[in-house]
Amino acid sequence: MSSGPLLGVDRRVSGALAHPDRFSELLADLGNIGVAVPVLAVVLAYVAWRARAAGTYRWWLPPLAAALLMALVPALVVPLKELIDRPGTPLVPPATGYYPSGHTATAAVAYGSATLLLLPWLSAAYARRALLAACAVVNLAVGFGLVRRGYHWPLDVVASWCLCTVLISSLWMFLVRAGRAGADASAVSASSPSS
């Protein structure tokens, strides 16, 4: 990653945006494992509780799928960091392994999964739109904070967003299929005669 047409743009954007301050550090911290994963854990527990109380078929499956996806993030990101071995910006100590951004991936999967799990439990359209908007704003804030603080190049952040779009889309497709299977199982049990 020492040459290429996007690297010049990456350096210029980073040069224009990177001005470390306390606010950008706080935004970047929203992507820390210690912040994003506990938020996801609370949502997993809440959704599991609601689904079990509602008698949902395989109530445990969506929270388990989201937890497994979160566990998959380091298993994907760490080898990519080692393989690509990209140096950091001039504002961080000399090291490599900055591409893709782990903080961005953690935030995208944690907040994205939490959003997908909460959406079916919101009946009002405005609440669903507000949740989706909040998820997007938080993830944009994390990416901006990481670049502004100088922790990452812009392409590090964009690469993580691309990777996590695939991961979150896969979770969404799985949840849709699991929801259909649950609806089919409920229909079968409702139509079968009672003993």
C-alpha cells in the first residue's frame, strides 16, 4: 500500500481533516470494544428477553447470530491488517497494521447488529427511521473521529465500512430467513390439532 491512485487522495483528505482534539477522540472512542460491545450486549439481552416473553420460535437465534458476527470481526480484521501491513498516519507512533480500521469495524457491526435486532420490536415507522438514522450518525461520527484524530487514514475507515456492509447485509438476510422460518413454524403449530 505504498503507491496507487487513491493514496494521494487519501493523504490529501487526511491532511485536510486531521486536527486532533478532545471531541474527535471522544467520537473515535465510540468504536472501542469497551464501548460498542457492551451496547450490543445490552441489546442482545433485551431482544432475547422480549422474544422469549413473546413466545417467539427460536427466540435465541437472532441474538446468537449477532453475537457470533461480532466475534467474527477480529477474526477477519486482524489477518487483513497483518496481510496489508499499512503504516499509520504521521500523527500516530510508527507502526503498521492500520488497514482496515478495527474501531470502525467494531462500531459498524456492534451498532448495525443492534439496530437490526431492535427494528422488529419498533412498531412506529418514525421510531424505526430514527433508529436507522442514529446508527448511521454514530458510525459516521466514529469514522470522522478516527480520521480527525489522526488514528486512521480515510481509506482505512472506508475499507472497514465496505467489509461491514457485507457482514451486516449477511446478518440481515439471515434474520429475514429466520423470521420466515419462525412464521412458518408458528403457522404449522397453529394449524395442527391439539392433543
